[in-house]
Amino acid sequence: MKEIFPGVFKEGNRIYTDALVPGSVYGEKIISNKREWMAERSKLGAAILKGMKELPITEGSIVLYLGASTGTTISHVSDIIKFEGIVYSVEFAERVFRNLTDLAGLRKNIAPILADSRKPEQYAWVEECDAVYVDVAQPDETEIAIRNANEFLKKDGYLFVAVKSQSIDVTKQPQQVYMEEAEKLKKAGFSILQITDLEPYERKHAMIVARK
């Protein structure tokens, strides 16, 4: 098993993180204290398997994650940042938020926040972050990402935007949507580092990585 990023390992076409606490989170396999990171269940995992060039989330990182859901991807971020880091996890839906709070009860580096990511003033107490990760599947997702990054992202910090083209414009080809969303980030002062198509793990999705 080869370490491809700090705290992320690959064997064949599968990736893993060191399990911060014992046990499976969403039915993933555990092999020698390493948790399989299932790309079919995680857009960040899919981006890594599809050739993401850098993962600027490491041990001790402070991360703001918008669209936390039940915490599948967040659990792997938690593994990577270890107890020296923290992932502020924003979710709007109360139904899935209960699962997220259960996960945070086991992993003390997860801070669950029930809030609307369109209203960062609701969690204005969050500290400056090394990375902002956005997966909210809304037509104004990029605008939400920019607003939150301007509020919380450190200078030279990294912004991840998981773009679902069908949530933005069903009449356009996905690649066109990805480029248009990247152009919005450029106009807001971000440098685009990479755009990774997530097929076949996520249909009509891409991961944009940008730097402030």
C-alpha cells in the first residue's frame, strides 16, 4: 500500500485512510486499521482516484465543509487531519444532521453546525480555515463557495467546489458548466489549480480546486 498524499494510501484502484477511531462509518472495509475510501460514496475520494494532483488537507488542517450530509467524506477528512485539526461541518437538513452529530460524538475533531451555507453569518464564530470544501448541489453553489471563502479562508488557502452540472443548468453540456463555474472563481480572484471530471464515480460532476 503506497502513501499518495499525507494520510492517504492507495493499493490498486482503491484508496484508504488511517482509521482515527475503530470501526466502519458507512459500510466501508477496514484492512489493518485502514479504512477504504469508497469513491462511489465520496466526491473527494473520486477526485483523488481520477488524478487530483494535490490534496492540501493534512494533519492539523482547519477545514470548513459545506454540505456535510451524514459525514461520509468528512469521516475521511477527520482521519487525515487527526486530533490536531478540526473540520467545521455545516449541514442544513435536520434529518441527516442527527447522523452527523452521532459521528462527531465519536470523532472529536468534527464540529457539526446546523445552518444554511448561504448565510455564513449564522456561523461567523468559525476561525480562519486552511481549506473550504463545498458540496451543496445548488444553482448558486459557486457564489456560496466564494462568499464563504471570502469570509473564512486564509490567504493562500484552498477552495474545493464539487460541481453537479445538472443542479446548475440542465440545458448545457457538463464541461461547459464546469468551465463557466471556474470562470466565476477566476473573476472573484481565485487561481484555478485543477478541474477533475468525476465520471464514472459521479455522473456529470467535477471537482474544482482553486487557491485564494
